[in-house]
Amino acid sequence: MTPPNQPQPPSADAPDREARHQQRMARKQAVIQSHITAADQRRGVLLIHTGNGKGKSSAAFGLVARALGHGLGVAVVQWVKSRSDTGEEAFFRRQPGVAWQVMGEGFTWDTQDRQRDQEAARRAWAAAVPYLTDPKVGLVVLDELTYAFKYGWLDLAPVLAVLAARPAGQHVVITGRGAPPELVAAADTVTDMGMVKHAFQAGVAAMPGVEF
Amino acid sequence: MTPPNQPQPPSADAPDREARHQQRMARKQAVIQSHITAADQRRGVLLIHTGNGKGKSSAAFGLVARALGHGLGVAVVQWVKSRSDTGEEAFFRRQPGVAWQVMGEGFTWDTQDRQRDQEAARRAWAAAVPYLTDPKVGLVVLDELTYAFKYGWLDLAPVLAVLAARPAGQHVVITGRGAPPELVAAADTVTDMGMVKHAFQAGVAAMPGVEF
């Protein structure tokens, strides 16, 4: 007889359920372990965050935190600067080990000056190249670079050449909508961030800490 | 006659091209401005990062940086803990204004113990509730919470009730694959992070600073 105030025994089918769970998970673990064993290259990776949904730049900033936590040096170059009060810039500029460069001029529909946009985009690329050749920089974020290709501010071929020749251990993250197919082909990890819905559509303003 | 060493005049169609660009961007700016004016609610938003691609948790950690940059208090609760050496934990634990709780027990295929997983998931939820009722916490990250629903560790209804009753200005980010439809319905902003490709498939090991 079970004494009072003791846990009740599980129902009759519970041991079976637990055992089935254990067996299923053991099989899953074996499959995953074999994949992990097969993935044995250690090198810098090129990541692309593209698509129309929210999260492309924030996922890059999350990797900045992750890289700093492992003691890597980080450089961030931003192509499109729509405002000067972003939380990420305020926060990361005060962290040691981070170089932060904003070279863009704002959205092209705000400047309305193609020539000026192009010059700003080329200055941003000129600022990025030294990081992409410096093995002490473990992670380079090229934020919203894809717009430079979309609007014809930069040619893709020389950018691909610099990326291909970068230090072997260096990770690079490129963000922005409409990543060109040649850039996707050159990348190791590509995420398409699809918009299911956005608070803006429901009339919510851009909130600090979320949108900027 | 153009003197030597002066910039050459643009080709005949260039002024047209610049003018067309300016007009197109002015129209675009007007449309965007009208949308911005219409989005005038200021409140906390509920974000979901789901899908099979990389970036769900890193985008949440990017928002942590963004929120800290705006002086918000932040709390992070993690459901699935596969390793103890993550860069994000090392980095954010040393930042003022961040509470970081890891309550999960690792992937369920590693523990292979459904009962233990469920207890850990419920402890994690019990730890999250005080943050979700505290107006001094501006951003709460519930990292990989969706697995608690997938594996039946937590019921969705009480979670939805706590989210609905949270302080009006508080932002919440929930990450993980397979977000349940009721959770998506309750959210303001939902991104489905689709995997186009992943370095792991090409044999690259999980690199510190990128994957953890």
C-alpha cells in the first residue's frame, strides 16, 4: 500500500510512454551525433540574412554579442543610416573590442540624391576592406550591404573577390533584402527572414528597443 | 571647351537619370511617410522568431543589445540548454541591467528523460512569470519556449494569459521552431526564418561566435 503524502504511482501506460520517449530520443541523438561528427571543418563562415521580415540586422547584432563573449574582435559597417539614435549603436560603441562605422546617408528615398548615395556607399566599402583583410577581426558585419547592389552603388564582383580572399578564420555577416544570387552562392549559411506579420501593419509605431 | 584635369561632363542622359531617380524616391518617401504617420500606437509588442533557419535566438539577442542601448531592463529565460559555454551568456551576464536564467536541461534527445525535461520547462516558466509582471523589465526574451509546447511540457493557455496581462509597455520575444498557431495569432510581429542553406550541411563544425 502506498503511504499517504507520497507521490502517486503513474498511470498504467506511463512507463511505456516514458520508455518509448527514451528510445525515440536515443535514436534521434545517434543521428544528430553522426551529423556532428561529419561536420569537422573549422573555418570562418559567410552568413547572409535576407528576406522581407524583421530580424536581419538584429540577428547580426546578436552574433556581435556572441562573438564578443568568445573574445573575438568585431567590426560593424552600416550602409543605410535612417536615424542616429539606434540602441545597438549606443550599446556596442561602449563595448571594448568593437569598431562601429556608419557610412550610409539614410534611405535613398530620403536623400533623393543617387550620386550622393553612391559616394557614401563606396566610402563605406572602402572602410570595410581593411577589416576584411585583418585576421585580428573575427567577425565583420556588413549591415544592409545588399542595397548597394540593388541600387547599383557597388559592383558585386570586387566585393566577392575581397570576401573570398579574407582571413581563413574570419566570419562575415551580410544583411539586407534581395541578396543577389551570386552572393547567396558564395555564402555558407543563408537565412531568408519571411514576414508573417509586422506590428507596423497594425498601427504600432517603431518602438525603441525593438525596431531601432 | 572643358579645361584639362576637370571632371568630364556627364553623358547626355545622366541628368535625366538623376531627375527620374529623385522623382521616384520622392514618391516612395511620401508613401512611406503616410504609413509612418498612420502607425501611431506606442505599446509593448510580442515578437515571434520561428522557422527552421538560423537566426531566431541571435535576433532576440540583438534586441537585447538594442534594448540595453535605450536603457531598458532586460530578462532572458532559456528553455533548452545544449551547452554551458555560449558567447551570448558570457557577454550579457557581465552587462548591467540584464537578468539571465537558464533553466532547460539540454536537448530532449540528450536527456532522454521526458519527466525531467518537463520539470525543467515548468521551473523555467515559473522563473519567467515574475519578469512578465514587472513593469521595470522592458524586454523579456523567452528563448526556445516553443519546444515546451511541442513536447507537451507546458500548456499554451496559461502562457497566453500571462502574456496578455503583462505590463503595457513591455516587449516580449519568443523563439523556437514550430510556433503554435494560437501563439502566432496573439503576436504583433512574426518572422519565419527559412533555411536557404547552412554551413553545417557543407561539413562546417559549430563555430564559436556564430553558432553559440
